[in-house]
Amino acid sequence: MVSPHRSLYVIQHTDSEHLGHLEDHLEGRNIRFTYMRPHATGGTLPATVSYTDGVILLGGGPWGSAGGRDVPTLDQEIALVRDCMLRGTPVVGLGLGAQILTLASGGRVESCPTRFEIIDARRTTAQALNGFMPETFPVVVYMRDWPVPAPHAEVLATDPGGRALVFQPAPNCLAFAGHPGTKAGIAEDLIMEFEEGADDPRQALDDLRRRQPEIEDALVSIMTGLVQVAGWMDRA
């Protein structure tokens, strides 16, 4: 009997960061998700991806992957993502999750200090996310280090300086340098959770509060394209 819904693993790296506004969009499409917290469970990760329809890797605040302050489960998560890709299981990486997806797919990560900023992204092609990516949209980045996709990855959106912000390292895998559904409360909690953080985050936090409606509006189209690219729509 075919299950009437999709079911995802969502891997957290901090107590503060969660799916945010993505939760409503997934639940509205009857896509279920289970949070996994390896940072609080001794590094426990899924033993197999055979029983899930996809994996979402969340951000990590000041945790990175370029050697300065690597998330403790980095090697295990890279192995997990490679297993997903071999099996054809969709993976979506946000922030630190995008770095892990990048390393697993042959890209690299540049060492950078923790940053908290809102970047205006511009899509590279009208066909991005099956045509549903907005032409311009805000990307909230609270992240240490920076993912650099492999040459074979398709870059879907860039920042004003030309860096990749959203890219597709495999047909059903997506990496977002920021969190497209973040809430001001997530950023506030990250600031309080860690002693190390971005320098003077007050301006970015004010900008995030001010631009929250714009972020939510852009997410409507982004999620429509995301679930199509990931193949999560045919049972929803």
C-alpha cells in the first residue's frame, strides 16, 4: 500500500535553528518531517535513508566546515549525504547544511568568520526552481564559512558580487547559503545560544524584522519550486 504522505528527516545542529516558515509549507502539502538532533544525542544520525523521502540539513550558527570550528558530526553527515545521493534521495541544505551538501558533492568550503546579514539574491535563469524562483529575493545568512559549489553544480541565484547563494549540485538536491524561511526569533535565539557570533548583530536583526513580510512572500514561490525539484509533490 502506497503511503499517502511524504516523510523527511530534518537534521538540526543547534537548539535554536529549525525549519521556521518552511514548516507551514511542508505541512500544508502533507509532507511530514522528523527532527533529529545529533548535537544533543551523542552524534546520532539516521542509520539509513532507506525509509525517508528526503533529508533537510539546517544551519549551525557559528559551527562551520572549513577547519576553524567544524560541526562535530561533519564527517558522518558528509557520508550520509553521499549515501542519499547514491540512492537518489533528495537533500536540501541550508547554511551549514549547504556546506555539507557541497563537500559531499565535490565542492569546497572557504573559511570565513561568522556573519549575520540579509543579502539580495538575483536568480541566474528564469527556469530556476522550475520557473518558480523569484527574480530577486532576500536571503538571510547566519553562518560561519562559505560553500563554493563544484563546477558541475547549476547556480540558480547569486549575490551582488557573483557568489553562489542557491545552487543545485544534483537534479533533486538544493543548497541555500542562507535560510529562506527564517524567523527573527531564530536569529535572536542563535545570538543568545552562542558566545561566539557575528559582530554587532543589531542592524541585521532590525533588517530581518523589517523585511520579514518580504521573506515570507518570496518563500511561497520558492517552496513551490523546491518541492517540485525534490520530487515531493506526487503524493501531496
